[in-house]
Amino acid sequence: MFAEASLSIWGWGGLGVVLFLISFGPFAIFYLAFYILCFIGGGFVVLLLFGKTNSEKHLERCEHSYLPSTQPAILKVSEEMKSESKPIKIDRRLTGSNIIDEPLQQVIQFALRDYIQYWYYTLSDDETFLLEIRQTVQNALVQFSTRSKEVDWQPYFTTRLVDDFATHLRVFRKAQERLNEREDPKQRDAPEELLDSFFEAEVEMERNICRDMVCMSRKDEEGYLRDLCEVLLYLLLPSGDFHNKNMRYFLREVLARGVLLPLINQLSDPDYINQFVIWMIHDSSCNYEAFLNILKLTDKPPELEAVKDKVLEELQHLRSLDTGAEDINIIKNQMNSLLFVKKVCETRIQRLQSGKEVDALKLAANFGKLCVIPLEHILVHNIALQFFMDYMQHMGGQAVLFFWLTVEGYRVTAQQQLEVLQSSQRDGKKQSTQTTKGLLRAAAVGVYDQYLSEKASPRVQVDEASVTRLAQKLSKEDPTPEIFDEIQRKVYDMMLKDERYYPSFRQHPLYVRMLAELDMLKEPSFRGSDDGDGESFNGSPTGSINLSLDDLSSGSVDESAQLHAFISDTGVCNDHGKTYALYTITVIRKNSDGSEDIWKTYRRYSDFHDFHMRITEQFESLGPILKLPGKKTFNNMDKEFLEKRKKDLNSYLQLLLNPEMVKACPVLLPYVYDFLENKAYSKGKGEFARKMDTFVNPLRSSMRNVSNAVKSLPDSLAEGVSKVSADVGQDFKKLGQDIKQSIFKVPPLLQKSDIDPEHCRVSAQLDDNVDDNIPLRVMLLLMDEVFDLKERNQWLRRNIKNLLQQLIKATYGDTINRKIVDHVDYMTSPEQVSDYVKRFRDSYWPNGILAETPPRRDKSLRMRTRVAAKTTLLGIMPDELKHIIGADTTRKGILRVFDMFQHQSLNRRLVYVFLEGFLETLFPQYKFPELFVKLHSRSPRVLKYSQKMRSLHKR
């Protein structure tokens, strides 16, 4: 019975399910389950909302029942906080000059927008904080502007800034010298070793300061900038803002890490400095010879590889061009030039990789194939005479050379004194003849006593008969400028023929160094494996570096043709009131087929002058050889003068077209053809450049003139003259000390103090300049360190000083100090400061948008930039400077400065030195020097040096 009942239940149930599925489909079960869940969920939501509403009402009733009522003051404050805040009024005046304030306000706005607002608005919409930040920044700028107006910036720009740079260069030079003394080549070339040597030398110079941690450790650098920024905020911010720690820390981080650190990173980047150098002197034309010199002097294979890759790229581009017949010659010339540059790079790379890099001076001394400079030229050339002085001192023959120089000085002085006397007599002025003759007699007797008398030590050895005749003339006759001529000729013959002197000097290493300074020494040529590995040396008076340009052709110029030219006639023309001389040049060209072409062209002297400047600029080695006749300002239309100039210009043309000259410098031919063509000459130089060249050339010639020897009289002669004339005697005495120092190589400072001048700042030696001429002090200070002139004798340094004095006085007269002040005032004028701010704004926010960080340039591009910067620096060096201090010294000095800027850590040090000097000048009443000592004395090198000095004192 029970079984039947359960069966009927399952049967009816199954039937119901089947009928349900047939009626509603198979998915009806899922719909039913979903409906049930929605019903249950809706019930829970209704209960939750109903319960929440009742609970809030219940809590509100409880609050009013059990808590005390809110005070009216609290409600009022709450209402004010909820109300809209009033806008803060900001005074937009910053510096007192509208033309500065407007772009400066834009810079502040852009900086706040791009460095603060972009993240602040993610935290809050309240503008109060941003307005407070802006007000604080403006207050700091107002304080900075006010303080800047009270400072005299002239001493900083003319003395302190230059002193910091020169001292940095001195430390770098000392570090290089220490590395060169090491035996291991790997240590000499390691950048880490250079940095260690540099900062060790800095400690020795600064005593209690070393910036190694700041320059080499990012963590220490950020800490230093934070400390420095906190001090600046203390000086520039109002007291209330500074004591607000949140505000102070915020501004400190923005200023240190957002402004100063990126700026220092950029200014210390060697690639940025190289680009800046190229941009600064982009107006100067690239010097072909300077470029090849750089390629042959570089010891960095990556630089050569980068240039070679660019050459290959340019060659591929030229070969792909589809050119017509008229362009083929130009393309051919370009390709030949590029192929030659490629060959130079490959040769230099091969030499560096093979380890066959040699000293050109040693190699030249061994081979002995050197050009010969006559003794008479050595004695009248400043640089050559310096090396001959050093050699004569080494051989113990300095008295012989000094006698010759002193006699030349006496002759010039006597001639000048007699000319002054004659001029005074012609003008009717009264001047004592006896005083002049007494002065000359005292000078002549002084020369005799110093070198020829029995008590002379050392005594010049000449035949006694000549000495006796001279003594008789001095006792019985009035001295004349030619009184020493007989003995001087014998002394000259002695130096010329005695094997101890000039003949041996030509075989001495000092002679090779002299040729290098005169740019008359070629570097050794390297032959690759095809020619058999080996090296050779050739010397030539044409100087500089052998460029082997045989493969280069001029295209349209037939190099096999022989060219002759001479000035056949001279005339005077008048054009719109301007009178000038015109020279008719007859040109004869003998072609290879035997035919001749003859034509005439017309040139002015200014055309010759322009042409001479162009070729000597392109081919520096021609400068000492080609001598253009000088320009005459007055009476330059005189017939006699024009005939003389015609003769001199003819000699110039014949030397220019000399077959040996053409063979030595074949690429000169296109320039000559262009100058001699029957067409109007197109000047490549401006009128101002030609005037400056006209002014400097006579000055350069005067520096070579032996009359400068009058400034180098020895002490005894100066003392003899001082007995007759106190003023003249004082000058002779001072100048006589120079030649004494030049022989014994005694630095002037060591005569006054026991402190080594190399272990102190450069400004400590400014007392060498007795005149208070700021530009002259700056020039000498820079030249001493850049070109290491302190290693040269004082005679040469005196000549350099005299030349600079002549240049400054001839250019500016006595107004140079006023011009310096005016220039500094102009550079700090509101118009210029406004221009600086605008350039900064446009550089960082072009069109009002923050500039993107430029990608780091690839290594090849950076290496080519290095080569271009070195070439530009070497190319702008004037020939006059090379003629004064020497070509090799000039190259080494320029390359030393360039190498100094290729180390980022050292550049950081220089930036920090400039920054510290700027702050000390801006805030002289505060103890910034003591602060910097405390900040930099944390270096372990300072502690080590202090312990070393204490141990030395105990001994």
C-alpha cells in the first residue's frame, strides 16, 4: 500500500515536470531560479533602506536629547570656512623695470604651471597655496634684484671671474704634469687618475677646501645644494615664510633639484660646451690647415673614426648625384678632398693602434733633416732668440750673446738720444748737449766695464788690440752709436763660427724645439704596410704639417701650365672723389701644348691686401714667407713711393709664382688664378679686417726688431746710467732684471717670498704688473696660464706685456678702464637683462610650451663635435699670437684648455667655483667664504692633507 502511494507521487511529479518543460521550454528552470533570487534580493534592499532611514532619525533624536547645543561662534567660523575665499592681491612689480618684469612674470607662470600645478591639482582645488608660492617667489626675486643693484660688478667680471678660471686651469695643468711623470701608460690615460690628481692638487692650493665629493658623488652634491639653497632662502625670504618648515622644505627641493641641479648638469656637459664653442665663433670660416692639424694631433681614435664615417657618408652621397658636365669638376674636387681626409684618418688610426706614436721633436733631432735659420735671423726674432739664450747659458757663453744684445740696445738708445737732441735744436729748444753726451758716455763705459775690461766677470774674449782702440776712443772721443761696431762684428763671427755656439746649436734639441715654435717643423710621415712599415721626417722652411696634396686637382686649372705675371704700369685714378693707385698686371700663361695666353688685369693695393689675408688665413705656413709691402697713410700717391711699391709688389708676385712655391703648395694655384683673372676682384675681407691687419703687421714686425733689446740691458749698465739720469736708470734697472731672470730662470715671486707660486691662486701674482691697467692684468693672467708662459724667460714675458700695452693704448688710449665699466654697465642694463630673460623663456618654453628633453646625441656625433670645436678654436688664433709666443706653444695652450672642458666632473667644479664667487660678491656682508670652507672641508682629502701638514710641522 505504501509502495503504491510513493510510486503514484513520483509518477505524478514526473508527469508535472514533463508537462512543465513541454509548456515553458527547457530554460524555464533557470528563469524561475533567477526570479526567486531577484525577489529575495529586493526584499533585502528594501529592509536596508528602511532600516537606515529609521536609524538616522533615531540618532538625530538621541543627539538633540543628550548633547549640548553648538556655540554660535563655531557655527560662524564654519560658515566662513564654507564661504568662498577672497582672492589674494599680488604685486607684479619685481625689479622696478617693466621691460624685465613682463618676461620674468611669464617665466614664473610657466614654471608654476609645469612644475607644481600639474601634480597639485590632483591633491586639491584650492588656489591659495599656489598664490602663496607665487608671492614667496616674487618676494625672493625682489630681494635679489635689490641686492644686485647695490653691487659693483666690475671687479667680479674683470678680476675674480678670470682668476677663478685661470686657477682652475693651473690646477688642471699640475694634474696633467703629475700624470705625465708616471711610468705606466695606462695610468697616464685613465680619467680616474686625472680626477684624483686634480683634486689632490686642489687641496694643496686651497689648503682647506676640496670639491671632490660635490663633483663626483650625486648624493653629496644634492646635500650641498640643499644646504646652499636653505641659506639663500634665509637671506631672500621674509621671516614668516622661512620659518614655515613646509614652505621652506618645499622651495628648497624645487630650487635644488628642479632648477640648480639640471642647470649644472647641462652647463657641465662636455658636448654642450663644445656646441656652445662652435656657436660662439660660428662666424669664423673653417680653416683647412687647422682641421688637418687637429686630425694629425689627436690621440683619440673615436674622433678619427667618427670623422672617417662622416667622410664615407659624404662620398656615398656625392657618388649618387646625377650631375652635368659643368658640375663634374666641383664634384671631383670635393671627392678628392674627402678621400685625402679619409687617408689622413686611416693613417693616424693605424699609427695609434700600432703603438708607433712618436715624439716629432725627438724624431726630428735624430734624423737631422732640418731647415736652417741663419744666426742673423735668430738674433732679431723673439722666439728664436729665447731658445738661443737658453743654449748659450747651457754652454757658458751667455756673456758673448749679452754683449751683442747690449751693444744693439746701446746703438738704438744713442740714436734716439741724438735724434731728440737734433730735433730740440731745430725747434729752438734749449737742451744741454753735455748732458746727452754724458749719458751716452756713461752707457758706453758701462758696456765696456761689464764685458771688456780686465775686471769684467765673465769677460768677452776678443783680441786685445781692438779692446785697446775702443778704450782710447772712450777716453778721448765723444761716444757715437757705432763705437762698438768693430768688436760687435767680431763677437758675431765668434758666435757664427765657433763650434761651441751656433754650429752646435743647430744640432741641439733646443734648435728642434725652436723650429716647432716657429711652425717650421713637419711631423713625421707614416708609411703603412704597403710601403714597408717605417717612419721618416722631412723639414722645410714652409713650415706646418706636410699635407701631401698630390692627389688633389683644381678641376678647371691646368696645373701643367706655367704662369708668369708682373706689374707693367702704375696709374692714379679718381672715383667719386676718392683717389687711389691702380696697378696694371700683365699675365702670361704658357700652356702644355706650347701656346701662350696673354692678358692684362687691374688691381688696387687693397685687392693685394685682401688676397694676401685670404691665402695666409687658409695656408698658415705662408705667413712667414710672403711679405706684402706695408700700407702708407700719408703721401701714398707720391711718384717715388708708387715706384717703390710697384717694385715690392712685383717681388711679391714673383715669390708667389715661384715654381718651388707652387710645388710646395699646389692648392694655392686656384686662388692665384682667381686673383689674376681679367675680371673685377671680389674681396673676401671687410674693410675693418684689412685695417686691423694693416695695424697689427707693423706691430708684429716691430716685435721682431732688435731694438727691443734695449729693454734687456744688464744690471751694471743700468746702474751706470742711473748715476747720470735717475729716471732712465730706473727703467734700465727694471728691464735689466728681466734679462737676469731670463738666464737664471728665477721666478719673480720667489725673490719676495718662499711660497711656491704654483701652490697659490693666480691672483696672488698680480703684483708683477705695476700699472693698474685692468685689461692688461687680465690678459697677462690668462696668457700666463693658458700658454704656460711662466716656464719661459722673463725677457719674452716683458715683450708680450709691451705688445699688449701697445695694442690696448693704440686701440683705446687712456679710456680703456672707462670702456670696461661702460661695457659691464651695458651687459647689466635693463634692456640686456630683459633680453637674457626672454632668451631663457624662449629656450625652455618655446611658444609657451615646455621644451622636451632632447635625446642624448650618439657617440659619433659627439666625437665630430669635438673635432669641430678644436678646429674652430685653433683656427681663430691670430698669426700675431703665434709669432709672439710660438706656434707649438699656442697649439698646446689651446688644446690644454679644450681638454680641460672634456671632463664633466671638472666642469662641475668650475661651475661651483663661479657660483660661489658670485654669491660672495652678491652678499659680501655675510660669511659665505667660511660657509664654503665648512661645506667642502668634509672631504677625506682635506682631512688627509691636514694630517700630513701637522706631521710635517711636528718634524
